[in-house]
Amino acid sequence: MNAMSATPAVLCPMAGVTAQASSALSNPSTKAPAATVVALIAHARGVNSVAREAFAGKCHALEANDAVIIVHTCHRVEMYVALDGFGRSELPELPPGGLRLEDAEAARHLISVACGLQSAVLGEDQVLHQVRETYVLRHSERPLNPVLDRLFQVALTAGRRAHEWFGGAKRSLGDAALDQIEQRAGTLKNQPILIVGAGSMGRLTAQAAVRRGAQVIVTSRTAENAVGLARNVGGRAVAYAVDGTLPPVVGVVVALSGPWLAQEQDSQRLVDSGAPVVDLSSPPAVPDSLQTRLADRFISIDDLAWGAQVELPGGLRDRLEKLVATSGRDYCRWLLARDSTPAIQAMSEAAEGRRASEMEWLLRRLPNLSEPERALIDQMSHRLVGGILHAPKSALRLDETGDLGRAAWELFGL
């Protein structure tokens, strides 16, 4: 089973999920209501890097739309859509192995991602940063549909709280890459490690290597960046893509946004050395020809997707799952209240119209009433209508299926 599909029961019934979906299955004549939020998920656990990037291209090629936001990281491409605002455009087709999640399941997934429970390195906070950066950048480009805006606010709030509970130094994919090298080369203490790339992932990997006592060597397309990172971690920089400059190393970690232009002499030296190469890039930066020559010593970003399952201390996993569930329920209730607002407003307006009409009828028949008497009757009529509507309004605000909202429009003739 794909690990991402092993999601617990949804957080609360909403349009298109659980209770109503079950009803539709048991009664074929029942048509399940349309979903409100849809998430299209292509993750490394089910979709390889090449297919993920192709799917990402389709998502980003969509015409600018307030009802769409895309989370794109090395392990995942996730497109969240508010269907009411999406219009009649076609959603991109998911690649084989992708997932379509709706409503509460989509909400729970994003919140779980932000809390670090869907990461290859459990509890790492890189994905939380990436979700936050996606949200901020999206707002800088154009408005975001309120349904999605609220969902991302809830996920980021839960994510910040969750990461306060993780103690000690934060692990990253750089640590996972170094774990792979240690399994093949032994301890990294006083051993040379080459890091190709000086971006955020290269920096995290370099810092993780220093914590293990390794000798850090950095190369990058931009020599200045390589020198700066090497200086910060007490390592050294070497020239990029210049044949014969690759020093002897026990392992290589590649973190580039494009292909690694390793020269032939250096590539052959690397193959002959027996050193493993971990590629944290998506799509892979290591050329296919070098991957083939390295054989099982080449580890891709997809190979790291599953991660080692670790036990969290002190019931932390239960606390995190509870946080995800509670945050999801809060979002569901907000969404349901938002959906019920038109019915509540229409019901209140209809009742007020009828009250005013009856007051006008009464005052025409009792023209000699004093002003205090008129005010008292008016106050009584407001209290009577308010008392009658209190229970229906409360029920609509707590309606978790949408059935009561639809019934209100019909029963009250709204």
C-alpha cells in the first residue's frame, strides 16, 4: 500500500467525503454532492521524479487562477483547487500513482505535511518553510481564494506549533543522504565528503556533515557561493566542472537545480573509487550515463522518499496526530459555517420581513396605542422571532453534512 494512502478517517463529514460517499455507494440513485476543495498529489512514494516534474509543468501551465495554489518540492507536487472558483477549466491529469484527495482528506493531508508527518525525514522543517514560501509568493502574485487562503493559514499555524515540540537538532534530507553514505563507507569522521551545490539543501547537508566530523568539500556553478559555504562550515571549495579537480572522497551529495556537468576524468575517478553518490535533485542532476556506471552506488531523491520509520519520544506522535485532527476539524467547521451563512442570512431576512409586515397590520388596527406600547410590542415581536430562529440557526452552524442547509431553503421557502 502507498504510505500516503494510509490516511486515518477524515476529520469531519463535508461535501463529497465519508458519510455521504458511503450513502452514495449503498444507494446508486443517490448523487454525492460536489467537492469543495480538491488536492492532486504526486509524491515520490508513488510517482517517479520525471513524471512528477512533467505533472508540475502541466500545473504551472494553467492560466492564472485565484482558486489554485501549487506546492512544489523535491519529493512532492501538490495542486490545491477551490472548485467553486476554478471555473470550467480541466484539471491536469494525475500521473499513475498520484492521489486525488477531496475536502477533509485534502485538508488533513496539507496540515500533516506542514507538521512534518509526511516527510521522508520525520519532523524536518524544510517542508514547512517551503509551504510558507509558497503561500507568501502566491499572495505576492495575485489574490488567493478564501477557501484556500484559510486552509493554508490553518496548516501553517499547526505546522509552527508542531515544530516547537520537536527537540534537539533538526534533521534534513541532507542527514538522510549522509546516512546512506555512512551505511556504505562507515563513519564519516575525518573523512572527505563532496557537496555539489551551495543552495539551501547544500548548506543543510554541509552543516550535517560538520556535525558528524566530516571534512567538507564544496563545489558549485557559482564559485563565490561555493567559497562562502565552505568558509562558513570550515571546509574548502574546489572548481566546478573542471576535469581533474575532483579530490578523493568517500561520498558525494548532489543538490543542484540543473544537471551536474561532471567531466569524464572525474566521473571515472568517482566510479573507480567505490564512493556512493546521493542525488537530492529533482529531476536528477547526475547524468544517466554516470548513474548507470555507478549502479547501486547511485541513490536518487526518490530512493530517500520512504525514510526510516522512527518512534517519537513521549507520545509525541499521538500529540501531533491530535493536532492535525483538531486543526482539520476547525477548518471544516469554518468551511461549513461559511457555506451555511447564506441560508442563515436568507432565513433571518425572510423572518424579519414577515415580522415587519405583521407589525404594520397590527398597528393599523390599533391606531390609538401609545409610543411606549408600540415599542413594547415591537420588542416582543423581535424576541419572539429571535427565539423561534435560535435553534434552526444553531443547527445550521453545526451542520456537518450540508443536508440541513438544503432543507432550510426548501422548508422556509427561501
